[in-house]
Amino acid sequence: MRHLHTRTTRRRLLGALAAAVLCATGPAAPAAVAAPAAAPAAASGVDAGLALTPPMGFNNWNSTHCRADFNEAMVKGIADIFVERGLKDAGYEYVNLDDCWALPSRDANGKLVPDPVRFPGGIKAVADYVHAKGLKLGIYTSAGTKTCNTAGFPGALGHEYSDAQQFADWGVDYLKYDNCNNQGVDAKQRYTTMRDALAATGRPIVYSICEWGENKPWEWAADVGQLWRTTGDISDNWGSMLSILKQNLPLAPHAGPGRWNDPDMLEVGNGGMTDTEYRSHFSMWAVMAAPLLIGSDLRSASEETFDILGNREVIAVDQDPLGKQGAVVSSAGGRWVVAKEMRDGSRAVALFNESGSTQRITTSAAAVGLPAADAYMMRDLWQHRSYNTAGTISATVPAHGTVLVRVQADGRWAQHPPAVELGLEGGTLVEAGRAAALTSTVTDLGRTAAKRVSVALTGPEGWSVKATSPTSSPSLPTGRSLRTKWAVKAPAGTPVGSYGLTLKASYRSPTGVRVDSVLPLSATVVVPPPSGTSGLGDLAWLSATNGWGPVERNTSNGESDAGDGNPITIGGVVYGTGLGVHAESAVEYYAGGACEAVTARVGVDDEEGAEGTVAFEIWADGVKAASSGVLTNAMPDRPITADVTGAQVVRLVATDGGDGVTSDHGDWAEARLSC
């Protein structure tokens, strides 16, 4: 469920709603429907045969919220698309309804009533339609007196056995059980009661615990439900996805068949991220053995969205029956290596680039847990091509990109061509009218030699791209590289922005098979920073990512939309200039080696009351130059100064302070760059 941008803000509203309920009904707890005298013992996921691999399907919330287009026709249309577009055959199974499917009031008998406008045939008719397609139906309610939507739809607290029986009678196969309006009742008690109520129906229903990770369900919910949310709600932007990813990754030891960490639904195709970012989103959810619940409206989805969601090789990583969640191997400098043990002994390895610039990410077969071998077969799961490697697992990964490979010791490795890594040394920042020097690399990672190697670099029409050293080599043995220097020049007057470059290598395997390898890159046309001292709220940035909503210029972060911020205020002091951010956030500026210092006053903005913890950092060309430490709303602003002499790129980072993203509205007040 998502209605507000942070769990803390949501708790604040829920407290008010709870108070309103108490004012209206008095202090008595909601009347409970008695449990059957001899309810059957609830079984765990494995014992019940439920969710032995992470559930796959669809949930409408991320694309429709509570709008009128969430209705019976939509749900049936999604089921049709699952079959017609091959998603059912790829493993997607559940078609799940989220909030707003019911009327705001129960009937005279205390029963839930489906909204007759949205679902004129009722929920059972929808379930019958979905079942006839060979699919399953899911439904939503909350472990409180009302659901999360402000319209006040009835929750199941005190009605668990009655509601569970209604769900079973309708043919429901999956229950998402939210956490709103819970009246302060112990979470484990509330979720266990519904577990027992579902078991009493005798119908196998996958049970999704959605209490936002507040009570560490990974520590107690393995015998309560089959999956549990580990974080607050995801939103359709890079910062939100990244923050949730970082919270979920450390929980790998708690996952397994019938018990899954759930970092929330997929945003793939909703439009707030690039296709590169969506591939990372999908890749990382798969390597984390996360539930794969499509959150976009497939009736209007692009072909690229279908290609991402339908990648069966990536899905196979998620659905591997061993049920291991991927573990972090390394993460220095935002260069993540996450490895997932597979049942056949192979490893799925994600090379994930958190940063806003191209990065080389490298590891080895030994580091990801593979046994020693002469060579290995390495399968690229997005290129759908196989190579051999002598043991190095490495790639140059675009900004916010992920290379996902499956690696194993395989005696047939020699039948595959050698893996060749393309790379680029030197920055891709180009001042219009001035040649930038770049060096491309083509490196043989394989046990066999790459023969007749050639390389080409191309840029946009009108750009000058010239090689100033050899572009070919007759042979590259294992570990050797072809290094080629290039002079890249954008025409004078080229507008500031990002432009595509393409690095392409061609080579032949020892058996004569030709291989073409392509690395898409981007060059950023920049202008030199102005002399003197400038406010960063007024300068153009190279890139900006934010945990919620956009980075705001000279105002606070606000709620979620661009321009909704307030005057920057820390500890009651108002500032007229700066940047308003929300952790996790990073804002990059071009300094061009001509600047000396960044200064600011930093703190948590007052607009979140007493909530929020943020740590501020200033980086110069990948080196941390200054840090504020963790700041809270109770603390005054703190001055921060960084020496950035000679740096090409300056990056302002705001992290969550180590306690998860909860109302983390940070301010870079009076942020200035001196050049």
C-alpha cells in the first residue's frame, strides 16, 4: 500500500485515524469474531506447500492506486494478457487486488461487500474468471479497523475468521495483509490471528505480511506467513528503489522456500525510471529471491517493459528451487557484487552500478563461491550469450546499470568464445569545442585467446571521434588488453546534456566464430564552472537522484511533487538558498579542476517535525572529502566544508543515517561552490 511518502508520516496520520475511531466508538477494543473451537494448526509455507519459490504475479496499486480504472474489467484484462503475452508460461501466476475493492461499510451481518460499481459481478466471479485462465486471485485488507486508504474501507481486526472465510468462499488464493489503523495491538498477535483464521478455512492461501518491516518480521514470521515486507513502500524513482534494495540485501539469511523477504512490488514500466534502471530493478529483485509482482498496467505497457518482465533467464534466477537469497560480496564505491547460490551449483552474479557514471565492476569465481577449475562457463542473462572465462567476472557497467551473469564450472567451457570486456578510461565529460582524451580497452577474460580483434568508437552526428593509436590486434591471450586512445570533440555550441557514444569490439574465437560486443556509453557536454562563489541551488547539475520526489532548488524537499517544497528551515532558522533532498540522495556538479571548496550548513528540515535522521557527505572525484556525521531533527544545523581542489566532479550525498529511510528530509542550506 502506498498513500504517504514515509512510514513516519503514515504513522502520524494513522494515529489521528485511530483517535477518531476511539472518539466515535469509545475506548473498547473492536469486537472479535470468535475463533472456531478446534481450528486446525497452521502450517508453515514449506509444510503447506505454499510459495516454495517467490510468488510471481500482478498487483494494481502502483499503476492505479484507488482510481476508477481499478475495476473488474482491468483485472480480467490483466489475466488475459498474462496468457496472451506469455507471462503465465514465464511463471506469473497471481492476479492481486489491492485496496479500494470493497464498500466503506460492512453489511448488517458484518460481512465485507465488494464495490458494485468496480466489481458488479462480485469477487467470486472475478476469481472464477482468473481460475479459468489457469491463474490465481489475490486480495487485500489490513490488520486494523480500517485499510490504509483515507476513504476508510473496513479492515479485518476483530473480524479475522469471518473475513478469511469470505475470502476462501470467493476462491481467493493470496492475501496481502497491511498494517494501518492497528489500534496499537501487538503486530505478531494480529498477524498470527489471521494466519490461524486462514488455516481454519481449509483453503491454501498464500499469506503476505505487510507491516513494513517495523517489527522485524524476518525474525518471527517464518511460521506465520510465506512472505513479509521488509521496508516501507516503494515509489517509482531510482532513489526509492535503491534505498529499499540496501535495506533488503542484509536480510539474506532469513529467506528460503516458503519464507521470503519482500522489498515491495515492481515499478517496471510505470515511467519514473529509465529502461536501464528498470533492468537493474528487475535483476536485483531476482538475485534477492524477491516476490515478482508486476506493478504496471500491462494493457498499455511498452514492448521494452514486456521484454524486461518476460526475461525467463532472469526469472529462473528468482525462481531457483534452492531458495537462496543473494549475498553481498562487495560494494565499495557503489560497485556492488551480489552472488546467489543456485541448485545446480552455479552462481548468479549481479554486477550493479549504483553510481551516476560508468564503472568497472570486477570479482572472481572464487569470491562468489565457485570451486577451483581450469575455466568456467559464463552466461550473460540479458544478452542471452555464453562465454568462457579463466575465472575473472568483470564488466564495465553503465550508470545505474546491472550486468547479470550465471557462472559455473563446466568441462565444456571451450565450446564457447572467450569473454571479452570492453572498457573506457578517462572521464566522459566534454566541453564543447575542446577535444577530450579517452582510452578504450578490450580485455580477454577467457581461457582461450581472442583472435583478429578490432575496436571502434562512434559518437553523435557532427562529433569528431578519432583514434590516435592502433584499433586492432591479431590476438589477445588471457588477461591481455588492446588499448586505443581517442580524441572526442563535440562541436562548439553543443547544448549541455548527455549524448550517446558506442564502443564496439569484434573478434573471433579459436574455432573461428565471430563475436561482436557492444558497450553503450554516454558523454556529457558541460560548461566550465563560473569563477567566484556560486550558490549550488542555482547551478546546473550533472545528475541528481533522490529518495522521494525530486531534488528541490532553494526550498525543502516538500512532499513528493516538483516545486512543493517550503522555505529551507533547520532548527527554526530559515535559509533562502540551498538544496532540499530526501535520503538516499546524490547530486553531482562539474568542477572541471577549477574549484577549491564546497561549503554549506546541513541538517534535517523542520517540515517533518521530530522525525528523520540524515548524514551528509561531500565527495571529490570518488574520494570522500567531508562528512557531517548523523544529524537528527533535534540538532541545529552543522557547517560542512570540503576541499575539492583539482576535482573534475563534486558530489553531494545524503544518506539515511543507517536507520532506514523514514522522513529523511535533508537540507544543504546556503550550499556554495568556490572556483
